[in-house]
Amino acid sequence: MKKLNIYFTAGIPRLEDTAEIIKLIQDSGADMIEIGMPYSDPVADGPVIQKAHELALKNGMTIEKLFSQLKSIKNEITIPLILMGYINPVLSFGFENFCKECSESGVSGLIIPDLPPIEFEKNYHKILEKYHLNFIFLITPETSDKRILYLDSLSSGFLYAVSSSSTTGNQNAVLKNEKYFSRISSLPLKNPVMIGFGIKTKQNFETVTEKADGGIIGTAFVDILLHHRDWKNKAIDFIHSIKA
């Protein structure tokens, strides 16, 4: 079975909804959850997720609040939780302190797109190992085979293959990169590959997972949280529609 990873931004639609959304995603059959830590300048993200970051910050979401919410449901969550965010807020929090809080909150891995691999190797790798946290690097269609193998060697948990060189939620992102997906699947990688950016439907999900171990859905799910009054039922139906 191909794995489904659902992304959402912590602190939307309301500040206190985060724990309920995590449980809802788990109970609806997703295999892992990626939780976005709100940031004022989310460079890898398109307009929908940028809007989610703005709303979450306006709602008062902080890294401290997120850890406290995660701790409140730690014993109910059995699927991996991954925190996705940008390096500045993590450094402000204190990198080691952040990792310690992750391990105490049931978080199993981190995605920090703007942390350079060289910095990671030099300053942060050992801290992550100390707290038993995976770290996931991103690759794109422009990443050379040599660099993909290098990033795979540094990654643990999975390797995040961005479907196209664009921001999240790109309309045409997924289906154009047959050559790229084949290239990744032919490499001797140690990690499973999850493809993200642009997956909105079961058909998209099936297309990208023909040559990968799973798919990551963010914008389409966040869109439901932002724009539907009845977001709980819509969110459940959406996940069921992908996993059916």
C-alpha cells in the first residue's frame, strides 16, 4: 500500500483546532501527518498555504503552543508526526531545545527546507540523532543524481521529491515529470520516496505513486480547512476519497 502523508498548518481554522485535526487525519486513514509551523515568510509555499500561515499567526499560534497541543494528545497518536517549518523560528527557540521538545511531544521527524545540507552535517546532525529524530531533505527535477544520492544519505524517514520546481499548490505540478519520477526510482536510494506539490485527487495520487512509495497532500487539504464551514466532514471525505 502506498503511503499518504497529509500536511496542514498548525493553528487553523482556529488556534485550538490543531489536536482535533491531527486525530481526524489519523482516524481517516492517513499514514503520516506533516504539521506546518506558521512563519511570516514561508518561501516554499504557494498562496493557499501562505494564507494559512497568516491566519495561524493571527490566531496566536507559536512553537510553544504547538508543543503543548501535541503533548496533550501524544498518547492517542500512533502514526508519525513530522514538523515542517523554516530555520529562523527554530533557531530563535534554540535548536537543541526544539529537538528535545519534539521528542517529548511525539514528533518523529523534521522538514526544514531552508537549512543547507552542509550546515545540517556540521552543526545539527548529531543533535537530531541524540533525540532520535528523522530529518527529511527535499529534491526537485533539477537536482542531479549525485546530489540526490548525497541528500538521501543525509535523510532519514523518507526523501521528499518535489514534483516540479514551483511552490506548493501549483496547478500543473504533478503529471508532467515522468522522466524525473523514473530517474528517482532507478537510483539506489536508502530511503522511501514521497512525492509532494500539486496532488489534489486520487488519480493524481495514483499517478505519482506508480514510481514512489507515497504522496504528500497539503494545499488541497488546507484549502478545506480555510474555506469550508463544515470542514470536519469535508476533510474526512477528502482523505477517504484518496485512500479508497
